[in-house]
Amino acid sequence: MALSKLKELIDWDYDFKNEFQNRVKKVTFVIDAWESPKLAIYKVTPFGINCNHLGEQPPLEMLEAAIKEQEVTKEKMYKINQELKVWIENNILND
């Protein structure tokens, strides 16, 4: 996916509680902590969801800090915090 198109589709405030309602094409960034915390891109379409870990990862301490700010979930998927958003903008989305 082209970087410009990706930027247009980002939903920074994606809510997992409404994951299966109003599924329009969008992407967000999440922390996938199933095995160990990894930053992932979470792609939502009307037909399904795809989660892929990013090749470039922020420091583990940043991921762990963001997880600690949230309730533990059985899915082990967590929202990013402001610090990770800035990291993504500077390291992944920079032109």
C-alpha cells in the first residue's frame, strides 16, 4: 500500500469494542502482545481484518509502557499511546 494512501486510511482512535460494526476500509496501529509485544498495522475492510507486524519496531520499553496503561485483554491486542503515535509518524510515516 502506498504511503500516501495509508495515511488517508489511518484511524488513530480505532475502538476494538466496535470492531465488527460499520466496517469500512481503514487502518490503525496496534500492539500485538500475543507472544511478545510488537507494533502491528491493523487493516480493516468490510470483508475481514488483517494484522501484520511492522519490520521496524519501537523500543520494547515503549510498547510495554503503552500496554501497562490499559486493561489486560484476552486477545492481547492493545491501542497505541501518544508516544507510540509520535514514533510511528517519525519513523514509519515520514516522507
